[in-house]
Amino acid sequence: MRNGPTQPAEAPAPARWRRVAAVLLALKLAYLAGVTVAVVFWSEFEDGRAVQIQRSWFPPGWPTEPRSHITKHWATWDAEHYLYLSAEGYRPEARSIAFYPLWPLILGAATSLVGGHREWVGLVLANLFSLGGWLGFHRAVARRFGESSADLTLALLIAFPGSLFFQFIYSEPLFFLLLAGLWWAIETRRYPAAMICATLLPLTRGVGVFLVLPLGWHAWTAARPEWAARFGRRGRRSAAATESAGPESGASSRPPAWGPWALAGMPALGWGIYLGLMALWTGDPFAGIAAQRYWGVHSISNLWNVPKFLAALVEVREWHSYQGSMLDRLGFVLAAYAVPALWDRARDLLPWWIALALLPAMSGTFTSYIRFESCAFPVFVGWGLMLGQPRRRWLAWVVVAVLAAEHLDLLWRFVNYRWAG
């Protein structure tokens, strides 16, 4: 009797990790090479806008050195503020102090270490950070839901239009690296590593302080098994997920009693450090928050102004712009589609969805939401779970292709100093 066809043995976890790392590195290099060639031969850079913004937002004499035909494309919009802060520091009179300090501090230190070339240093660091974040995110998803689900989820994240900022001198690469590290550390019960990430996240972006919500929920359910059974992790891990867990699967399934509660306080500690640094640098701990008035969109009071939020949802002016963007609002609607899949398979990620997908939409009334959404990892987990079913695989890759097409459109806008997010 003939035996049926045998299934190829799945590669060991370290081999899969190396394969994913090699693919992502090749993708990064191809992406940056393609952008560089495009800006050299087909540049449509808005020089007039660049000059106008530099005169309006920065002191005379900035930038201190003329930028080349290539590097000027890496310094558009918020990237200019991070470059300025990394070179000049936090001064009371500067509008740029509205941006959070960890990324410009790292960029400034790295630039001093290599002796200049600030724009190129920022580009390299951004891509190293986002590469590490993508790898950590892939391993966390694979550990819990399996390799196939992790591959699709990461593909959706990378193709997403707002993910273009993972390649440039923005805070998203560092923020996502710390965020993926935080989630992975919680999943594997490595609480010291989780505490470091949770403390640094509010120093990278203001939304980091919102993580007190999912971390507080994690502590609550860890201390109350009945709540964890009903509203915590849901859905049995597949055999593939168990096999792909790798060495970290040996971590204790029960956290130490103090760990989750101590972790829940770390975003507040990070916020306190931020306020202390601002007081040291500017004389006013709230100077950075006050400087946000120059942008005129973000406000903590928007979080409880639900009528304003609902009105902004339908206040569409054009396909994509600073305010009134259809694309930003469509991104939020699509983010909501992840909620049913999370409810069914990963209820413990719903507080993360609230902190990373809902609250940024409310605080800024959708301004730049397509960029903020790129760091809302539960959205992509939910999409991956929903589209990863065998009968929907064809739809999954159609969605990836559509996202990638809009990604390229926003990329062209960004490098030519047109609004992208």
C-alpha cells in the first residue's frame, strides 16, 4: 500500500526567525534603494514649501548646513523638527519642543558619535529600529497565533499606507520597537524588560501614557482568574503556534504577583521623567504640552468631547489633507473592523486597541490618523485573524495590494514635501 504524500517538516523556530529577518532586511534595502533612485531622477520636491516652513517654524540659520539633492527629501514635515531638536536641544522659545525627547536624544548622540551626516544617521537608525520592531512583532504574533498568521499580519502592517513613516526620521520606528518589545515581554512574562519599554514609551510619543489602560487591565486580570477567563486571552493556541513559540515558551505562565501591578505604573513614571526633563530644559514642565497649540488640533479635552469626535468623523473635505481627510477617517473605520476578531480570539488586546487606535483618533480629531494607526498593532492582529481563514486568503492578498498602492501614493507625497500624515 502506497503512503500518501508527506507534508514537509516545518523549519525550526530559529531558522524561521532568520528567514523572516533576511526577507525584511532585503525589503528594507530594496525600499530605500527605490526611493533614492526615484528622488534622484524623478524629484518633484516642493522647494518653496520647504523654505516657507523653515522660515515660519525655525530660528534663522536653520538648517546650519545646506542639504543635498537627496537628503532634503529625508527632512520633510516632522522630520525637520526631530533633526532640529537633535542638534539644538530643547529651548523655551522653540516651537519644536512639542515633540517628545527620546528619539531626538538618540539621534543627536548617534550623530555626534559618527561625526555628522545627521539626515543619513536618522535614516539608518529609523530603519534599524523599525526592522527590530517588525521582527519582535512577528515573533509575538507567531508565538500566540502561529507562523502563517504572523506572516500575513506583518504583511498587512508593512503594506499599510501609514507605515511609510517606519522608513524615515519620525518617532514611529522607535515607538513601535518599544511597543513590540513591551507586548512580547508581557506575552513571555519578562517583566523587567516590559517595565523598561513601558517607561520609555511616554518619552517617545505622548500616546505612550495611554498604555496605562491596557497595562492596568493586564494587572487586574492577572490578579483575578475569573476575569481573565472571561475577558482575558481567548481562543486556544493552534499546534503551529505552540510549535513556533520557540525557547521563550518556557517562560512561566503565571506572572509574579508584583509584576503586573508594577508594570502598570511604568507609563506614569515615564511621563514624570518627561515632565522633569522639560522643567530642566525649559523651566516649565508643561512647556512641551503648551507648544502643541501651534498645531491647533491635539487636546486632552477632546477625549471626553464625544459630540466633537462624531462630528469630525463625517467632516470630510478631500481625499487626504492635514484636516478633513477621507483617508484618515477611512483608516479609523477599517480599524473598527478588527474589533470583532479581537473579541472572538484575543479579548485581552481590546484595551490595547482603545489606547492605540481609539484615543489617538479622539485626541487629534483624526489629524494624521493614518500615521498613528501604523503603531496600533491590535488592528493588524485583528485583520490577520479575520483574513487568515483559508476561504479568505485570496481577499487577504487583495487587501495587501490595495494598501501597498496607497502606501506608494503617500510615499511620493512625503518625500516631495506634500502632506502625507
